[in-house]
Amino acid sequence: MNIKSAGLIYFSPTQTTRKVIEGISQGLQAVKLHHINLTPSDAETRKLPECVGDLALIGAPVYAGRLPAVMHSRFRRLKGNGTPAVIVVVYGNRAYEDALLELRDIALEAGFKPVAAGAFIGEHSYSSNEMPIAAGRPDAQDLGKAEEFGRMIREKLANIWTIDQINTLQVPGNFPYKELRMLLDIVPAINEAICTRCKMCLSACPTAAINSYNPTLTHKGLCIRCCACVKNCPAFARTMDDARIKHAAEQLNMNCGNPKEPETYL
């Protein structure tokens, strides 16, 4: 199989997943790359491409060992039509648990044919200067390994005449998937004294949880605590100061300090 074009499909509020997917694409050396960004809130309704190319690179962050629920509804709007796919999850140096298996199953359900998979490390959403958790990742070394993974995929597919030659990809994980336990009813705190109302947080938010007329208001039922608004606020007016988030960050900082390495499956 000759990969001339690839579709980069990702949900990536803080851009870590996107960076990994782009790193893998460098190794593929495809002539054409098509970005299908499922992060903006309008991904629920806007028209999505019917064709994703010769190969799909599908990426999602890991939330508490699972995929973010919003990823499901958006990704299921795509039609794989038998397109080979590389599935990738990005986690904050704790564990990816059932997320990779879950992404494989969603890809299969949508009509894609997973041929390779990877679990890479990205800076945790709760990471801060005071409490770093996999800070700065994916770093240059991670992205180098992502590119090498892309080259390995290209070489593997070059020796295959038809996608039917590839068996169902096996990845780690358990089914039924673990129960998704997320901290609920928590939204970023706003320091109204320094908030400039620039509304950059609105464009960063993947679920339209921030009030478009008054950006100091955040809808608790829509916020998924991805911290995209926190990390994109130029005035540093948004913070996650809830005691439960701080405790979780402290535990992650203390228990997940040993850097983990990417895991790949071909």
C-alpha cells in the first residue's frame, strides 16, 4: 500500500494530542495531509469530510483511563469506509488503562481498520508551574519517537497489497471498560480584576461552556475540566483552584514523577 494522503483526526483541547499526531505524520511522508479537528464545539454540527485519505491518524487524550465522552459523539460522525487507521491516545504520565482499547473499538464501529496504535505522554491538564505533571511533554524526544513510529507504519504498509491481509489489531485494555469517574461540578475560578474579557477562552473551550457575553461565567454541566481555557488565558485570570483538583494534582505530582515512555503496537 502506498500512502499518498493522510487524514489527521484529533480531539486536542491543549494541543498535546495534535502534536503527537503531527509527529507521526512526519514519518509517514505523505504528500497530502488533511486536518480534521474535532476539538472546537462546532464539530458536533459542522459538515465533516466524507473522505479522510489513504490512512487516518486518530488521536484523543485520556481522561481518568478512558476517552472523553464528547469524543464519542464527534468521532462517530465520520465514516471510515474501510480506511486503515493509526489510533493514538495521549495521557498525563499516570496510565492509559482502557482508553486505547476504547478508541480501537470506536474506530472499528465507525468503519475504520486499525493497523497500528500508540500511547504517548503529554503534559497533564492539571499541571502547573507550582505542581508540574509531565511538564513540557511531548518533548523533542517524544516527537522523534512519534516520527519513527510513522516511518515504521509506512514501511509495514508498503509491504502489504491489501488491507484484508491485516488481522484485527490487539491493544491493551479491558472490556467492559472501567467506570469513568471524573470530578464533577468544578469549573475554573476567574480573577475578574485581571480578566481582560479578550474571550480567547471562548475559542479554546471545546464544549462552549463559557458564556459568550460574559466570559467570567462557565457552565458547570458543559465544562469537561480540560483546562484549555486556563492554559490559553493571556492574563492568567483563570485557574483551577478547587481543593479536589489541587489534591489530585498533588497526588499526580508525587506519584507520577518517573517519566514514562511511549508504547506502540504494530
